[in-house]
Amino acid sequence: MVASPQKEQGFTTVANELLEQIIASGLNGTEISIVMLVIRKTYGWNKKQDEISLSQFCDHIPVSKTSICSALKNLQLVKILVLVKKGKSKLCSNTWQLNKDYDKWQLVKKTKLVKKTAATSKENFNKLVKKTLHTKESKESIQKKHINFSNDFEVFWKYYPRKEDKDESYIRYKEVLRIQDIKPEVLITASKNYNASSVGNERRYIKLAHTFLSRGGYKDWIDPEVTTKECKFSGMSTKNKTKEELRACGCKRCLDSLKHREKQGVSGG
């Protein structure tokens, strides 16, 4: 059976001029549907205004209740619909009227509202993403997503005795390789030697990796014959050792401790 609506079954008289203004208004689909429903409920019954409940809007327009409420607010804002009387109970619905004086429609406000809503949505999305990342993932795991460490640096890091500030250390590591034009194996060897010499040292006396790599500090740990010499005082502090004992040991750790004392003018043997 083919649908065949006839004017004799009922019709709504609307001025073409008004319809053309509605078409050119830039309203979205939900807003157009609401305007047409208000026209149907008013002009369709030869009335200027009518009580239309929210449930009626929901029954006729296949979108969510939230979307309809939002569209109704927008239509009031741009002066296309007028809330003539607010219903005070379920038995008394809101009274709506179409403002046919289209010269008073404030469609510029709708454009501003759309822009503001879009910006707010984007802002809320960014806040939501940041909150989600920080609640579900650690700071370190987030950083790893942005930095892909090279395999040779991972070897360097594996041997280095103090594992802090990995990102900054990696940046410094790459700078040394590029500026000094050396191979990764050189820095890996320095890391191994420094690690062997740092056994037993308190953590605060072990340099951070990016400090170790700065100003050529790593160069003191490249020669394995000097830097990997076994320390006689491994596992012990060199603070109470005499200068003679430090010289006799001859490891990198003891020699550094001796140099430090001489600079500070500390006596002891």
C-alpha cells in the first residue's frame, strides 16, 4: 500500500516566507524537528501557542531526551521559540510559541554557542585524557611512550650503578656520541668500569648518569687497566683510610678519593 497523504485529511497553513527563513536558519536536525512539531501543534490547530510536554517531544522526535532539552534551550537562546509559560506540575506542561518575527532571531548567538560548546568539549576531553593517564599509568610508563631508547643505551644503562633520570641521561648520551664522534662501545665500557669501582659506595657518592656523561667525565673510566683494578677496600668506605693506603690500592676509586683530599687540603698519613 502506497502512502497518499491528502490535504483533506488535515493541513497546516504556514507562510512560505517563514518556511524559507527556517530552512536558511542553519538549525541542526533536532532543532528543525522541534520547530516543525511546535508549528504542527500550534498553526496546525489554528493556535499561536500550545502546551507541549517534554514527553510529547520525545515521542515524536527519535533522539535522546538530553538532546531535546539542549535543542530547546538553544532555540530559546536565538529567539526562535518562546517559552510563554513554564508548567508547574506534570499536569501542566510548558507552553510554547514560534516567534514568527524572524528579524528578531539572533542566529549569531547560536554560532557563538556552537563554538563555545566545541571548545569546552575539547577542553574537557583533554582533561579527561590527562586524568586517565595519570591515574592508570605511572609517570615513567608515560615517558617511555614518548622516548624509544636505543639498544646500545639500554646496555649502557644496564651496567650503570645509579638508575635515575633515564630520559635526561639518554639525551646526554646521544649528544656525547654525536659531538665526540665516538662509538657506543666506549660509553658502555666506561659504564662497566664505573660500576665496578662504585661497589660499596653510598648512593649519594655515585654520579647521576647525565652528570657522568657531561664535561668528559666518562673519559676517566674508558681505560680498563686502570679503572677495573680491584679495590682492596671493596664494600668499605675510604673516608678513614690514609693517603698511603689509598696510593697502595691504586684503583680508580681510591685515587679519586686521594685527589679529592688533596684538593680539600685534608691530612691523613
